[in-house]
Amino acid sequence: MPLADQLMQGLSLMVLGMGIVLSFLVLLIGAMKLVSWLVATVAGDEPAEAAPAFSAAPRAPGTRPDAALIAVLSAAVRKYRQGRS
């Protein structure tokens, strides 16, 4: 088989493979959008509650975190930095 025929066969195989992958990705995106739409219509658009940051009790703006929290965070940062050295 001449080189030109092999190159043409390889090129056509590459285009076919890329076309199959592209069509699969388009179908996957369409399926994800459909599922997203179905979940939104069934569950409704209820806002999710935000998870508490560090403690369950909210603090007033401008107040400082307690000393125990600062100590724990400082120890975690120190341990992390020691592990990287």
C-alpha cells in the first residue's frame, strides 16, 4: 500500500474518531443540562442554607475570634509548614 493511501486512511480514521468523541461530548452536555433542568423543576428553586464557618453561634461583626480558635489555627499552620520543609 503506497504511503499516500496510508496517510489518507490515517487522516480519515482520525477525523472519524474525533467526530465520535465530539458527538459523545455534545450528547453528554445535553444529558447533563436535561438532568439539571429536571432536578430544578422537581426540587424547586429553594435557596440552600449556608454552612456555618467555624462555630454554630454567629458572632457580631467586628468581634474577635476566641483564643482557642486562634491557637488551633496557629498550630495547624505551624504543622503544615514543618511538613513542607
